[in-house]
Amino acid sequence: MNNALYKDIAKHLVSAEIEKREIEKVTSTMKQDLTVEEAYFVQEELVKFKLEDGRRIIGPKMGLTSQAKMQQMGVNEPIYGYVFDYMLIDDGGKVSLKDLIHPKAEAEIAFVIGEDIEGPGVTGTQVLAKTDYVLPALEIIDSRYENFNFTLPDVIADNASTSRVVFGTSLKKPELFELDVVGGVLTINGEIKDLGAGAAVLGHPANSIARLANMLARKGEKVKKGDIILTGAITGAVKLQNGDSVSAKFDGLGEVSFTVV
Ligand code: 0L1
Ligand code: MG
């Protein structure tokens, strides 16, 4: 354990976020041999800084859940990070470019968890039985690294690029859907930028939360009742420009939107 260094790396990443400043990846500058396990220690320190600063966790989020993103990073396991209260934007609200570095948006399905889910060995079916609601969401990712250039440990340390989230306001019971075949379309200024289905997320978005519960179990942690969880992108992430009007629309789940100012 090298707690002081993990704290320093976390502080460096938090400063970059606050100052809206791109930094070089920490595996180039602060610890070349940072492992995935150590990167989660850094993330824990980053989460602690935010909690000490009075921020509140809305829920964990899953990232790198699609085959395309995993292949791109050369990994076979998704990652997680945390969404905080200050990251939430109202549905139909505004995301300000001056608050961010180089944001991109992606369409996701979010879950509202009704009962604690504790791994190991959790399945997607068990997750569905413990889910109160599902809802449409747009995640705005904003890596603190130059040009989104990072290794797996870098991005884990950087709270999985988490930056802003817009949750839809229509909550639906999960049993009303076959979420793997629910389609979603990401539109910017009326132009379809990408589309996908729930199956893009580890075969089914519920599988993503099962993986999360099983990953958290390694640290003696669990998915908690009341967590609102982004399960992972069903579309690619599209770079945002000033004036963009962004919407994600899902079959039966509804629509969620924001504008960039
Ligand atoms: O939510 C995500 O899938 C983002 C994970 C981090 C990778 C990236 O920043 O593209
Ligand atoms: Mg995401």
C-alpha cells in the first residue's frame, strides 16, 4: 500500500476536474506501473475527497460495458465509478461547456435499486428482482486526460470519466420490458448520431449491475437500496459542441434531453 501516493494522484485528478484542465495520464507522470487494483485505491481516495467536500453519492456507474469499448481498451472486464449529486442536470436542462473540459454524451439505461444486492455470484435475474424502476439517461463523460488518452488504470483512477448525468423523469417497472431488446437512439440537433439496444451492455443491462455487485464484493461492498445506477452506454460517445440539443429516446422507456450552452 502506498496511501500517500494514491492520495496525491487523487488530489491531482480532483484539481484537474475543478480547474477544468486537461492533464497527462497519471501512468506517464506519477506512477507508471499503476495496477488496476491500485487504481481503485486511488478512486477510493478521490471519492473520499468529494465526500469530505460535502458531495453525496447518487450511485455507482458502470463503464466500458460494450464489446467495442472493451476491445478498444484491450480488456475483458468493465469498470465502475461514482455519480455525485453535483453532477446531476435536470431533464431538459443545460450543460455548460465552461464547466467541463471536452465532454461527450452517450445514451444509457439507468436502474433504481429497491433492495441491497450483495455479491459474489449475483445474476442479472436477481438484479431485476431487486430493481424498483428503470429509466432513460444521458451520461456526459469528460476524461480529465488529454484527448481521452489513457490506460485502464488511468481511467479507473479518474472515476471512469464521470462528469454529468441527466436522468429521465419517467420511471418504469423493469418487468414491463425485455431490456436487452429495447432500442435507443442518440440524436443531436435532430440528427441521429448513433443507436443501439440494451444487449450492447454485457448482453443485458441487468448483467452490468450483477457484474458491479460481484466486483464490489471483492472489497466487501455492495449495491445499495436507493442507488440510481448507470448501466453503461448503448451508443457510442459523441463529442459535444456549444448549442447542441441532445436527446436519447428509448422504445417504451421514454426520452431524456439537454442542451449545451
Ligand atoms: O461511461 C463510460 O463507459 C466511460 C468509461 C471510461 C471510458 C471513456 O472515458 O471513454
Ligand atoms: Mg457511460
